[in-house]
Amino acid sequence: MSTSGATEPLPEHVRRNRAVWDVWAAEYVEPGRRNWSEEPSWGIFGVPEADVRMLPVDGTGIDAIELGCGTAYVSAWLARRGARPVGIDNSQAQLATARAYQTEFGLTFPLVHGNAETVPLPDASFDLAISEYGASLWCDPYRWIPEAARLLRPGGRLVFLTNGVVQMLTIPDTENAQAGDRLIRPYFGMHRLEWSDDDSVEFHLPHGAMITLLHDCGLQVEELIEVRPPEGSTTRYPFVTLEWARRWPCEEVWKARKPG
């Protein structure tokens, strides 16, 4: 069995995202506590698990890895359903919060400081790879999706949530930017995205490119959910309004399986 090249120098975008997330981590302490203590919900509007079905109903016997776990509440949800999760994150500060919540809530599972594009774990170690705004946003899909496929056993599933492509095409790179009703960014060639007001690096692919990538990694697409938050939903994020998100998908959930 092999492991990915975890000792290689960190790519430039990984170094940049590590630095910004070690700073931003303080803003996610209280949201992390709420997610650790509440029933599973997803994305910036807290869409109920019943609407997107990202988690196994019964996780008994499932080995799972959360790629870009942040405060590790998704791993906590999995553990409470009987799974054996492992979380990996690029930010030591985020993992410090996750470890504090493991103590506070009495729930322990492995947490790894590292880059989800090169995970220091053997091939075919997991039945489920999952990400909510972790690797699915901050890692290069041409690196992290092949890595997720490597980590999955035959029959294993990859499930991830990230920004909707339509939203990313309509958000200007300006202060206090908000998704609008005009296309302002090219769709073809969409991949790496940087903002003028911070040093982070995001990644977004067109749907066709994502389908091709998943297929090339030996994964079969099972479902694409273009998330529509329920009426009355609220969010603490200013870049998209509920009115907008009820008209166009601000988030999307991908589900794929490794045959076997």
C-alpha cells in the first residue's frame, strides 16, 4: 500500500491558505461550537440534512475522512452515527478549536495537520470521503479529487459541498461584494480564483470539467444537488441574499462512488 507524497514542499496556494486560515480561525470558534451541539445542517444557510442527505443514516463500521475538517463538526456528526472518522486540516488554529471541542463534548477521533491534496495515509483506507467548504473549496480539484479517489476503497463514496458555479460567476471582486443578476466572470476555463481583499486562493470548476475529472479519477457521479435553502433561512455571510439563493443555486453538493 502506498501513501501520497506528504513530505513534498507545500504548493504556494496551500501556504497562502494556511496563513489566512490560522488568522480566520478565531471567527469560527462559536459557529463551530453551535455545529458540534446541533443537528446536522449544511452550507451558509444551514440547509437541513434531510434536504441534501450528505451523511450515512447509519455509519456503523464506516471509515470516513473529512478533507479540510476545520473545527471537525462534520466528523463529530459522523462519529455520533457510528462511523470512525479522521479529520485533516491545513490550519493548526482550526485543529486547536476542534481538539477543544473533542474535550468539551467528550468525543474523540484522530485529527491530522496537513494538506488534503497529499494525505499521509494508505491507499483504500476509507469508505467515505467528505468535505464541506474544506478541500472542496480551498484545494486544487486536480490534486485533491485524485487524492480522495486514492483513499477510497472499492464501493466508497465521495461527497462534497461547495459554492455553486452560478454564484461564483456573478460575484464581483469588490469590497462588500454580493452575488447579482449578471454574469461577470468567464465560465470556460474557470479554475483558480483570488480576491483583491485577502490572500486566500479558491478553486471552482465548471460542471462539465468536474464531471470529466471525477470520471478520470475512476469515480461515478451519482447525484448533483443544486442547493435551494428553505424559505425563512438566515445566514451570517453577506455575499448572497436569501432572495438570490431561492432563485439560483448558491451551493452545490456532489456525490460520486468508486466502483467495486
